[in-house]
Amino acid sequence: MYDSYSLSQGFYKCGASNVSVSPDKWVPIFDKPIKFTGDYQLSARSQVITSPLLILHFCLFSINPLGLPPALIAEYLKQFLPPGTCQFHLIHFDLSTDELVKEHHRRMALLLKELQLSVFTKLKLKY
């Protein structure tokens, strides 16, 4: 019944007391092997690109950024990029007064200088 299964297929039945049972005695949980479809699959050690990736998330000061997609995407992509080449910056801003607009501009200029000292040497501020 299970002759067509390979030991790399997935999930098997085994009680805690039977962990030392030989793999050829394992019983698959599913009737058929699990099929995964897609154009490609990646492991945590795969590298998609080697170019630096910068993700800037501009978020209004009144919005709670926890759980929003840009942070989740950045965390996920960091697994596939060389260390230090994927940076995520959450930028809270409030442009309700002229003073706050000037403060935002000052903070963006500082961020630009910081990024230019890292792997993002060709960034330019346009406004």
C-alpha cells in the first residue's frame, strides 16, 4: 500500500515511545504524497538577488504600524539576501504644521546620509 512513498515525502505516524523505530517501518499519515506547485521554491539558504534592497514605509503618525505588510515583507526577504543588504525603515510622519514638515525633511536628510554610508551609496534626495 505504501510502496510508492519515499521517506522524504512528509508526515508519518509514530508514538513518542516509537521514535527509535526504523524509518522503513514508518506509516504515512496521508494516503497520497503532498504535492506542492509553483514556479519555484526557495529554502532559507537560497539567495534571490545580491543587489541591496531598501524598503521605506511611510506611515502617518496616527496609524499603528504593527503587522502591516511592509515590515512582514522585509523580515521574510531578509532570509534570502546577503546579510546587511536588506534594510527596512519605518518612517512615521505628521505634516499637519509647517514645523512638522521641516522636522520631517530634516529627519529624511539624516536618514539619507546614514544610508549613503552603508550599502546604498547612490541614493539621492529629491523634493
